[in-house]
Amino acid sequence: MSGIGIYNDLSISFDKEKGHRMGIFVPGWNGRSMKGESRDLLGFWRVISGTYSKPLEKWTVNLKAVEIKDNKQIKKFLIEIGLPLLRNWFESEKPETWNNGHRNFLIGLNENLTEYCVWETHNDRTIKKKTELITVPNNV
């Protein structure tokens, strides 16, 4: 993330627990449901996310714990796909009103590590979501 405009304002946290399933609940709010349909992301588990919180005026990267057996494969995914996606989100052009509220950019993997999803939210609304097959070789 070195060299991005918000680098000096960016904090990073590492969780001891595996990421939660994605899709139904508002990221960062326990028990608060998303508006609209996002159940199609339930097959994905959060691995890394970027957040901007207007009330806290804080940028954060959060990296979740992974199973030790998947460590090398997920590390490769993060280096080749996940971190560049997150960096692009941090660096993207944002309208003036973008900073209102709570923004999340979540990246998750399915159980087999064959597909990933990107889910961008603003407060309790989905802004963008997509799923993609992982096209980089998984052998390390």
C-alpha cells in the first residue's frame, strides 16, 4: 500500500478469527441486515477488507485469519489479486459526497479457494459486487 494518497492515515488490523460469511449483514454492524439482496455472497468468507468511516475519519485494512492448510494459497491470492484490488479501491477517484457515512470494500473467497468476490457497501446498501473465478495457478 506504500505510495497511496491515504497511506499516512491508514491503519491495519489482523484478526485471530476466520472471517465471517459475507452477504446478509452490514459489514461492521452485528445483526444489522443489508438492504436489497446479497444472499448470493453467502458462499464466500471475508479474507481482507478496506474501510472508511466518516464518524471516525479513519481508513482501515483488516486481514482475517485463515486455516494453516490454506495459508500459502491465500497469500498468493492476496499478492496477485486481493491487494491490487484493495489498492485500486483506495486510490480510485471519489466524488465529494463519497466520504459520507461508512464505506466497506470486502474481498472474500469460497471454501474451495476457486472463486473470489468483491463487495462494496455504503452504510447498509450494496454499491457493487462481483464474483470471479481465480485464474492464477494455485500451486505454490
